[in-house]
Amino acid sequence: MPYFSELQEQENAFEVNFHTEYYSAMSKSGARGKIFSGEKICFILNIKMGHIYDRWMGTIDVNLRKTCVILSTLSDTLRKKEIHWHKFLKLALEVPEAINVTAVEGIGIYGGNSVLQVTGKLYLIQEHIARETLDVRISVPFSRTEVMGHLIGILEGLEFIQSFGLLHPGLSTKKVLLTNKGICKLYDFCLSEDASNTVRIRKSWITCTLNQLPPEALLRDKYSKASDVWSVAVVIWEILSCGILPFPNKKQSPGSERAVYSLPETWPTNYKIIRNEQLLKGWNEDTSLRPTIHQLKLSFSKSYEELDTYGPFNTSTNDVGSSYEHMKGLEKSTGDS
């Protein structure tokens, strides 16, 4: 197979076996075209050299035409086996396309380039979306159709990846791409078995608060489907409040058994028609009491169906910071340090 000799010099026996076995599996399944060798890949621009992923913009040759793509691989700073990258890549090729998840074009096997400082590795190749991340857009209120489309789309994307054993530690509005057709697409998720390690690595180089990670991740490096619910509730709140975070950017005390926090006391007035108690339950410190992603999606879908009865959103205010409705009688959820 092309480039195997180069890869053998840089990867251990387990990794080489993965290449051989996967080429064989792909050949039997008829999906061989999704593996791209080095001569079909062109690295153009380094986008990110991170603590977990290195990311490039480039092109691949597909049917004699160049297609613009994003190429991602594990950072050289990671220790072996911290992330099950090969297992993730294999699953990524098997997962069908979904409208709210960035599409996978294939896997790249690149032998390396000393000029570009690209080493021989396996790359995840995904569609390039010439648009912006959601955080760039949320400073201005969305229309009724837009906001419900974004909320349901993000929840459907999460429900989809969870159904394949994937989770999204670190989910934020920066990890949601917004296409020119107004479709939200998720990226940067991982295998569920790698979620705790991903959390630990993120915490080692950035300061995280309850706006970035749920209590169980902040205090104990644990991450589950219920943790995704906490994170997506933060994302939804940001969308509804035009970028205002639900919690103060305050660090939790290391070693604490419980997180110390209070739920927001107000609800964004612009979107009070879809005020949703299920969203607030997503911030319960007891993970067993949080709704599932599916339940959260159904609750917002029901709100959307009832919108015609109540009329359109009020999005005419110029003072977003004061556009909140007090949530009377809402209990504060507070843990002791």
C-alpha cells in the first residue's frame, strides 16, 4: 500500500495494523474511495496547532477535481493512547451524513513534508464550510424561524452523534458552524471513551468555568451524555440572550465535592414565549435529574408548534442587556464547597 513504509517508521505496530486492516475492510465494503493517499492531498494553510488537534485547510483530488476541505489530526504534544484516534477515524467513516454535523470526506494518509512540517499521520478530512462560527453571529437577535431552527438543529446534531457513541466535551458557540443557508453544524466531538481525557487535557491549558464544562467535568474529570445536556443548555442560553453567558466566569474550588452556583434569575424577554423549564433542569448538578437531549428537543419543538398561538417574538429592543423577564419563584440550585 502507498506510504505504509513511511508510516511504519513513525507509527508502532498497532497503528500499522490499523492501516492494513482498515484498507482491507474498506475494500470489502466498497468505500475505498474515502481513503486519500498523500499525492491527492494538498495542505494550504495551518489553521490551528492545538493541545489536542492540529488543523489545516487544504484540498483533495476527487474525480479529477480539487475540493476544499479541513484536515485534522492529533497534536504531537499528546501522549500515545490518550485519545483513540484510529478508532474514532474508523467510526467517522461508518457514520452516515447528517445535516447538523460536518460531513466527513474521508481519511488522509500523508507521508510527511519537511517544508510544511507536516509529519506522516492519519488525517480526518471534513467538508470546508465558508461561513462563520455561531459565536460571531449571536450578538444580534435572531428571527423566530432562525432561533428555533438553530436550537432544534443543534439538539438534533447532538442526539445524532450520541446515538453513535460520540460526545462533545467543550461544546460552545465556537464549536458550532453556521452555514450561509442558516444551518448549524457541529464539529470537534470525540468518542465517549475519550471524553474524560479530553476534559482533563482542556483543563490543563485553559481556565474552565461552568460556562465551559459541567460540575462533574470541572471537579472530577467525568463526562457523559448528561454532561452534553449541561453544555448545550449553555449554548442555547447564549443564543437566546445574544451572547450573554448564564453563569459568572468564576472558577470552582479544586477538590470540592459539589459546585457552587446559582441558576440565572431572569429569562431573555426577546424569547420569553419559548421559556422552557426543561432547559433549566439541564443545569441540575445531579446528572440523573437532567433531561436527555431528546427530551430537550421535544420540549422546544412543542414550544415552536405553539408559537402561532402566541404571536411572534419581540426582537425590537435595542438594549439586549436589559431584555430579560424575571423568573419568579425559580429556585436557586446551590452546592456547598
